[in-house]
Amino acid sequence: MTVPNHKAALAEVLAAQFGRRDLLKSAAAGLGLMAASAVGMSPAHAQAAKKGGSLTLAWVEAIDTLDPHMTSSAGSIKVINNVFNGLLKVAYDGKKVSFAPDLAEKWDMVDEKTHVFKLRAGVKFHNDDPCDAEAVKWSLERVKSPALKSPHAWKLEQLDGIDIVDPLTVRLRFKKPFAFLPVALTGSTGRAGTIVSKRAVEAAGAGFGRAPVGTGPFKLVSWKENDSIELVRNPAYFEPGLPHLDRVLIRLIREPSAAVAAMMSGQVDGLSVCPFQFIPQLRKNPNIQVFGQVEGNYAFLGMNNKRAPFDDPALRQAVSFAIDRKVIVQQSYFGEAIPAYTCISPPMSDFYDPNIAKSGRGQFFDLAKAKALRAKSKYQGEVNPVYIVTEGFTGSGGLGTRNAQLIAPMLAQIGVKPKIELVDRAIWLQRRNAGDFDLYDEAWVADLDPDETITPEWSTGRPWNYVGYSNPAFDKAVAAASETTNVATRRKLYIEAEDTLMADAPLAVLAHMKVFKILSKKVKGFEYVPADLLNLHTVSLA
């Protein structure tokens, strides 16, 4: 998450947009804020865009819920991004990810702990209720409430209070400076700042995730289990002239090959994501557009720290050096990835080291080192850990049997011979969440800041820390990094945290992957954002 080098020019734009010098200091410190006028569709497309029409998309990812405060599914976030808005939104100029106003028209950073948001006037939820300061306050307090048990509550744990200044102005008071705030307040990947309708939540109760009501360009009209989700145009959407489409039909197709076949034959107009092995075939089709690049993500092999044999650091370290990432990249990800040395990935350019391969930092393939560490393990002789694997393709990380089939013979070279247990997705999730495994692999995707890349996944006691890792030195470093907006200080702290994490090896990092969106060439105006989003706001049909 960075700002362009032309900081002086950007500061002038931001001054006009946000109106306060303190915010400009934060932007220069690497918060990655960008004025709305610097992003969005081109005037040429805005004039030429055809109104109306129906877009049909194939969705191969799981959709758990459309309640933004409860989902942890990338497949859900792609839908949520088109149904809801946040105080801020993710923007991309082709080079840098940044953050632009969305429901917030202005952002005044009074000091490092106090933020005042002026909301757009006249915005309404799909049920015609006003989206005002009261709605924003209620929505943020819902995320933070222990009763909800939101997986995103950690993003607001430093929020000390919310004041309604006037019907369209809210003041957020934090206990400490919070560098992750711009990401947290986006309506897509952030989810903590996604604003939901109080009346709809109270009416639907636990069923809100199947009957979502937001302020976005599209509203839900139906969700047929294992079949389809239908969205229709929100005629009262606040962005002038948007959306262009009348209807979006999402076909829930579990089998990726069937989804690709539908795309190749023209039965659908796009794919939400695509397995790596089909990309060469799709690129050759003259009627298809392929969007994608290495995004903020990492795939990894997780090791259960809470029980034998991976309660032994030496064994975990041995595993981390026994894996040949170049083989994983070529054979598991079909060359559409790069080896990972740590968790921080290239889009986080203020924090990613492009020369990390030569630095000696992190994890990498070194079989001699792996064998030496294995000899120090308290578990000698052959060990047979349980490696749980879910069937088929489940998302942008390329999960499934392929990684396990490649990793198992690599580990056998150090006397670790996993018992691979193939289970369906629901069982896999249950066992992962309960810690009923020795090894499992997955990927964290759509990360925009190092704080979300490593903090909720590896901090002591956090809900996504499925392996039970705990190190006070790591916890202290990531906590300190989240409380400063100074890029140099944050970078130093994240290096310290990552070095601790990689040395402790509760995980073995594997790769940073490209993430693909596939669309028919008749689809115009799509704005690719490298955060695993499928933004339909500006899309039209030729």
C-alpha cells in the first residue's frame, strides 16, 4: 500500500479533497490515500457505455454468507463489493493500490487518534432507509460487539468511541494510532467498515447473510442454493450514471472445468476466478479477456504447534527448508506465481523487498540445512503427520491435492511421511477450525497491508491462528507496527516480526500467486483491482 512518488502534486489533490494537512502527513507516511478524482472510469468510457443488459457470471468459489461483517470467503467478498459500500473503497491506477472516498465524502484527520468523516448526502439503503451518521455508528458498533463474534472485530478493537457530530458527520476516537484504518474501512476487503442496514439486520436476524441490504450499485433479489444468485440494478445508486447493467446472474458452478467450458462456449460472460491450469487455453481464445497479476497473498503449509510432532520448532524449521518452492510454482501454479520467502508480497511495495531472494532472509529450499535441523528434532525416526486436504479447487490459492502431492515426497527426504486425508470442503473447514490436523495448506488472499497479512493469522489467540502459534516477540512487533504511520518504522517492525515468524516456522510459506478474472470481450469498462475483487460498478456490455 503506497502513494506515488509525486507526493507534492498528490498532496494538493488531497488538500482539495479532504481539507486537512494532518491527513496529508499520513498519506505521505504511506497510508496510500488517493482522491476520488484520480481513479475511476475514463470519460470516454463513461460517454460510450451502453445502458442495460444482463451479465452472466460463473462462480466456482464458495459463498458462505453475504453478511460482510461475518464472511471470510473471497467468493463472498466479490459479491459483497457490488451490494454494499464502505466509508472508503479500494482504488487502483494501474500501478499502485490506494484508498478513495466512498460513503465518506470527506475525511478530516484531527490527530493520529481522531478521525472525522463527512458522509455523502442523500444516500439510501436498498430498503429506502437513509445511510446517515446514525447508520454508520450502528454498523461499526455491530462489528465491534462481542455478541456478534465477527471475525473482523479485531480491526476495530482500538476504537474507543463514535460520536455523531451532525446527521451526516461521525467522529471516530481510537485509543492508539491505527495504520490499518484505511483498509479496515473499505466496503470490500476491509469489511469492518462495510455499512449495513440496521432495520434489515434486525428484521432478518441470523438470516441477514441470505437477505443482505446495502447501499451498493446492485441489490439481491434471489439466492437459490447451489444454483444461482441474482442481482438487479439499484436505480437510486449515488454514483452518477452507475451502474450500467440491469441485471447480474451469478451461476454457482462447483466444478471448475464445467465453468471454464461454459466460458469457452459463450454460455457465461465471465469467471470470478480461474484455476491456473486453464489460463493458457483461455488466453488463446480471441473472444476472452484475461486479467490478473501477482496480488497481495501467500500460500502456505500450516503446522499444528499445539501437539506432536510439530510442537517441536526444530522439526517445523526442517520442514520449511525441505520444500522446493520453484517446483511448487511451476507444477502446482503452472508458472503463474513466484516463490515466497516471507508472507509480505509485491503489491505492498513499501514493505516488500524485491531482492529478498538474495538477502538470506526468510524460508527457502536448502535440503542440507533441513536434514541438519531434522537431526536436532526431539522426534527421531519416521514421523507420519496427518495432512488434511480438501477436494478440488477452492479459490485463488489453488488448494486441493496438487500441493500435497508435491510436498509429501519433499518431506519424505527428511523422514516426514504425511498421511494425506482427502475430505470435502465442509469437513476440512471444521477440522481446520478445531485444530484437528497436523498439516494443512491454504492461502490468505486479497491483502492490502502487512497488518492483515500476518497479524490476525499468527498473533496469539487470534481466531484465524489455527495452528496455535504464540510468541510474545512477534505479538509485540506487529502491535507496535499497527500503531505508527511512519513507513520506515513500520517496515523495520514488520521485518522484525517476519524474521521471528519465519524462524519459528509455524508455517512454511510457498508462493505469491497471480489471481485471474476472466471476461468476455463484449464486457467493457471493467476496472481490475489487485485485491481479488470483481468490481461490476462500471461494467457495461458492448
